[in-house]
Amino acid sequence: MEMKHEDRSSPVDQATLEREIKNSFQQRYGLDPKHIHVEYKDPYIFIDLKQNASEKSFGDVDIADVAYYFEKDVKEDPMISGGRLDIPIAGQTLKLKDAVIYYVDEKPPEFSMKGLTAGVIAVIVVVVLAIVAGILVLFFTRRKRGKYEKAEIKELNEIPRERNS
């Protein structure tokens, strides 16, 4: 998670900020502090929430849910009753803004062509059948056009012209 804090009169200490964020996350969201890592570069705050499936024990909350609720709190649209998240630093509440949440999975997604093979084969079969059907239609329509019977030619008498003069 990346965010900024509003301008403050007194500087923020890295250790104090990390401790207060961990306490606030534990009290508000029930997240164990061992899953939280905080970096601070004035005025930017970077929070890494890391939780392996193997580390997750009974009663642990999901970090994706925590990130979602945290984002709602920062955008001042809290979904948890009791107001928004407060992070007290040196007697003042740290006001956060411009939160950006990045969701990264434990292992990257794997794509393979095996799942697409059946679809590709089906498309090829449909295209081939359409081409064969088109050729057959052309063949039968041309064949019917080519059958002509020779007609008997008769000479016609001349049509007499009448003069109106």
C-alpha cells in the first residue's frame, strides 16, 4: 500500500510510525503485527502486508480484506463501525490520503496452451467445414447452370411492314 500523509508541524519518527500503524491495524482489523512492514519517506508511507498461506493460523484475518477496509477508511468511506482508522503520532492524529493498494499473489499465475488446445482445434474444424460446405454449394449451383438443351431453330417469316403514307 502506498499513501501520503497531510503536512504536519512536527516530523514523524520511523519507529513510532511503524509501531502506531501496527497497533492501529491490530486493534481495528485484527491483523497480527508480524504481517506488517512499514517504510517511511516523508510524506510517503509504504505498508507491506505479507501473509503466506502456510503462516495463516486459525483466527487470522485475510490481508486482502484488511487492505480493502483500509482503503475505504483512507477514502473516508469506512465500512467498519466506529469511525475511521486513527493513527496517533505525537498527540495528533495522522491524516492519510491518496492511498493506492497493490494486490500481489504469493506465486505468479501460470498460463499454458493446454487449456487452449481444444478450443483451437474446434475453431479449425469449424473453418474447414465452412470451406467444404461453400465449395459444395458452388459445385452444385454451377452444375445446374451448365445443363442446357439445344433448341430447334426455326426461321421466322418476315413481318410485313405497313406503310402509313
